[in-house]
Amino acid sequence: SNIIGIIGICLAYRPKDEDHPYGHKKFETFFSLVIAGLLFLMVAGLLHDVFQRFRSSVLPEVDIGNVSVMVVTMCVNAFVMLYEYRRGKALHSDVLVADSLHTRADIFTSFSVLAAMASVKLGFPMADPIVTFVICAFIAAAAFVHGDRELGDRGDAEHQGPAARARGEAGLGEGLLLARGLEGHVHAPAVG
């Protein structure tokens, strides 16, 4: 998802050109939806693993090295997720927000591995697939909410704040101004 995010940002922030007079910002929305799709694929893979664990008695190997790697990975991913999310909100970047959700899904996945290791050590191996199933629900919900936001907010929805600012900047009084675009990237054609 990081590579997809980088590609999306590179395409989205190219300057306006003859074929794209309003810029390329919609590429960011597209790539952000691709990342939401990856979250759904992650859920499908985890659910496959859950059902395999219910059917077989394969237990994860538990040692201090495995636990240490998982804890360090979770800490690094938590830092990356918070940074990406905050910067994504500040910059109105859909791709950064979507990638932060993907990173959060990685943290949940790592947590499920730690929970599996702990449950095996405590003598409850069936807790592993149950915890993983619950985490799948959280990841799927995040992907659905993000995808719904991307698809719902990106049509011809009226943006009250930017439209009001555009009216003021254009010296227009009260009245209806139809504006299109992403938050922070709204275009209103001059009528005149």
C-alpha cells in the first residue's frame, strides 16, 4: 500500500495541464480506493487463515524472538500510522489517510499474532482464530467506512465552507454557488 500511495500522490500533485485544467487530484481518490480494496483482500486472507486454524491443529511457534519482533513491529507501525493520519488530515490527502488505515490493519494483524501466541502459551489455542475473526471485522469496517467516504464525498456534493469562501473571494453576495471537487481542492466555474 505504501508504493500505491506514493504513486497516487505523485500523480495527484502533478500540475494542471491542457487535458486536466482542474489538476490531477482525483488520482488520489482512485488510489485511496485501491488501498481500501487491499484492506478487503487482507480481510479475505485472514478469514481464510481463521477457517484453516479451525480445521487443523497447527499451533504457532512461541519464543522470545518472535514476540520481540512483533512488539517492535507494532511500535514502529503505530508511529507511522499516527504520523500518516495526522499529515493526511492536515494536507487533505486521501492517500495518506487510507495508507494509515492500512498500517493500522497491520497493527491489528500483529496484535492477533501476539494474542495467538499468548493463547497457545496459556493453553487456549482456539482463542487464536476467534481473536483474528474479531480483528477482521474491525479491518473490514475501516475499509468500508473509508471507501464509502471516498465514494460519497467525491461526487457533486456541495461543499459549504469552500463555496462560501469562493463567493467571498469572487465578490459575490449571497446566492447559490455550485462548487465541485475535493475538500481543499474545489473548483467553481466563473459565470458571467
